[in-house]
Amino acid sequence: MDQITFVLQSLTLSDIVDIAIVSLLFYSVTFLFRGTQAVTLFRGMALIVIGLIMIAAVFRLQALSWLLVNGLTALVVAVPIIFQPEIRRVLERLGRGTVFGTRQAPDEIRAKIIDEICAATEKLSERRHGALIVLQRNSSLLEYIRTGTAMDSQVSADILVTIFWPKTELHDGAVIIDNDGRIASAASVLPLTASRNLPNPNMGTRHRAAVGISEVGDALCVVVSEETGKIAITNTGRMIPRLDTQRLRMVLSAYYGPSDTTQTSWVGRMRDTLSDFRLRLQAQREQQVKQ
């Protein structure tokens, strides 16, 4: 206690400013990586390292302590390799000036996009035509847009239904809607998730791609099953399945609709988490009632 009091009394204004800057730096780094797979990987690494340090300290294991101390150098080299995609994405956001948010389409355009997506998914679901529709938010999707066919088209239900018609050249892939509220590309290739925490472990490539694109950033993805015609939406690596058109509209309005604040601060992310939790609980209750 005396040592803590001594440290507090010896603090100067420059020390306080120094601590504040370092704290802000660490917070900024965690903010940049929030919502990506890097958080899960870093959490796992931290738990392993902290656990080994505690074991070595409690049982006074000299060999393990030596290995941990000398392994820090290798860890410093390994971190940039493990987190290479996330680091590259952060640097890209810095270069584009989109660290704290990106320009979003006006409220009326986003409301119209929701209407068109709901109308398109209703037809696609009835016809059992598979579909992947990605909505960009803060995270850049340029690398995935480049894998598809450039469109630069307005969003309409007729265009979406035509793109995902099984006999067209562009149906096998994802449609990406950019922050200007336009279809940036079709037949885009999305990353597949390796997660096992899916509503159905037997889900196919289309659903795994929908979860995968939501894991690498904050994009939303609407997916229509080709086999069953069921509609689902993914956000931050989680899937809300078995949606009808009305519930899809409600979810899209909560995450993407007018007055969306995800582009401004962490408040939007907190709101997304609470909305996602509430919607998942509601889906579970409805499923229990049906059973």
C-alpha cells in the first residue's frame, strides 16, 4: 500500500499524459481489430501464455520459465504472420482514412435497399434459388469485389432475381452492395468459415461463405438456401436462420436501416450485439413454441 501511495505521489503531469496516450493507443488497436477473427486468435494465445506463466510461477518450473522467456522473441515474429490479413486490412483502412468509419448511403437509399432485398428474397425463396447478398458497412470489401464481375448498378429486386437465376453466368457467387448503395459486383468469391458453431453442421458452401464474410469484418450477408428456400442473415460471425420476409426486414432495419450508427463509434457495435442477442432469443422461443 505504501508503494502504491509513493507511486501516486511521484506522478507528474507528463507521466499522466504519457499513460493516457499509451492507453489510448492500446484501445485504438483493440478497436481496429474488434469484430474480426484476430480477437479470437489473440484471446486463445493470451489464455495459453498466461496459463503457462501461472503454472511456471506456482510450481517453480525452471525449464518452462526459460522456455517462456526465450519464446517471446519467436512470438513477436509469429504475431505479424498469424494476423497478416487483419494487419493488412487495418493498414488499408488507415490509408483510405476509414479507421473510425466509412461514408454510408443516405437513410432513404438504405431504406429502399432493404425494400428491394426483401422483395427479391421473397421471390428467390419461393423459387428455391440460392442467393448471397452482402451489405458493406465499415469494413472494406474491395478485395472481394475484385473477385467478381463489376456491376455499378442500382439495387432493385428485378436485378437481384435475374442475377441469381440458376441459368445465368453470375448466379454462382455473391452480390456485394457498397457504401454508395449500389451493386458493386456479382459472382464474387467470399471466404469460408472454419467455425463449427453453426445452426446446422451440415450447412453447405453458400452458408459457410455467408458466415465467413461476416467474420472478417462487419458486413451483413443475406443468404437464401437453394435446397430449402429458407432465408438467413449473418452478422459478426453469427447466423440468424429461418427468417420470413417480415423478420428479415426487421433485422435489416436494426443493422442497416435508417439512423444506423455503426459508422460513427463503438455504440453501434454494442447496439448490434444487443439486437443480435434479442433476435436470437426470439427465434429460439418461436422454435420452442413450434415444437
